[in-house]
Amino acid sequence: MRKIIVLEFISLDGVMQAPGGPDEDTSGGFKYGGWTASYGDEVFGKILEKQMQPADLLLGRKTFEIFAGYWPKHENGWPGINEVTKYVMSSTMEKSDWKNSVFFKSVTDIEKLKKTEGSNIKVWGSGNLVQTLLKNDLVDEIWLKIFPVTLGKGKKIFDDGTIPAAFTLIESTITPSGVIIANYKRAGKVKTGTIGA
């Protein structure tokens, strides 16, 4: 069985919208795109490089479109991204010029994918998809990069539909610029009055 690993850049107040650039995602009038830019340092760069090791990807449509518009021409910044399989959850897209792209229409497709042989599957960004995965208890690990900034509004990773669940911290680092990098593994369901397996 393959694991689904969610990787997110989030603010202290849980916003995950448009961390990379001002035009990345302005939906809802979001004005703070690129809010992670001033927090890069050597420690953060090394951890990010490790997290970007080749693995199949599961992406929502919006994140896929952003990636497909950039990474095919910039693979030196993410070696192997063009070779791995990109699974895309979309009700509107069915094909792409970006090689190794496969399109899904339902949660059932993702459940079947998890049962196949292969690498773990990494989910970057993809807020709506992540909420669907959390709602359906399909997330095995969450790797958060928590930045010391509050944004007030914007898309959040933990929003409507997240089920009560327990996670165990398996690794953590604090970078010199104050970013907390925390990797959590799914530990069980919430039982009446307690959290545990």
C-alpha cells in the first residue's frame, strides 16, 4: 500500500494560499502571494531539497496548472519532476501536454491508487484536494512548513470536512529564520474522550 503524504507551506494562522509568488493564486482577492520569500535560508533549502526527492504526485487542478506552466521548462530546480507520474484530481481536465499526467474524477480513483505498488505519493498545495483527502481519511503523513507570519484570510489547509484524527510528530526542525518544519504520521482516530489508535 502506498502512503499519501501532504506537504504544505502554512502561516501561523493556517493559511496555505499562494506561498510562492504574488500572482500564484489571487482568488478571493488574496493580496499576500509570495509570503514565504523572506524566510529562506540554508537549513530550509536543504530540507526542501530532501522533500522534493522524486516521487509520484497527486495534485488538485489549480496546483497542477501552476506546476505544468512552470516545471517542464525548469526541471533543474526540481530534478525528476517531469519523469514522475502526476495524478490530477479534476472534474474538468482530461489531458495535458505535461508528460506522465493521469486524470482522476473521484475519491475512489485515489483509494485504488493507494492500493497499488510504487513510491509514496506526495501532495503539494492543492487545498481543496487536501480537504477531500482529510475528510475521507486518506492522509498518512503531513509535512508542514510553518512560517512565522499571520495573514488573516486566505485558503486554509484545515477547513470544512477535516475529521477528528490523531497524528504523531516523527521529525521536526526550526530554521534560523524561524520556520518550523514538522512531519506528522497518522496515529489513529479520535475516540470518545480520548485521542489514539
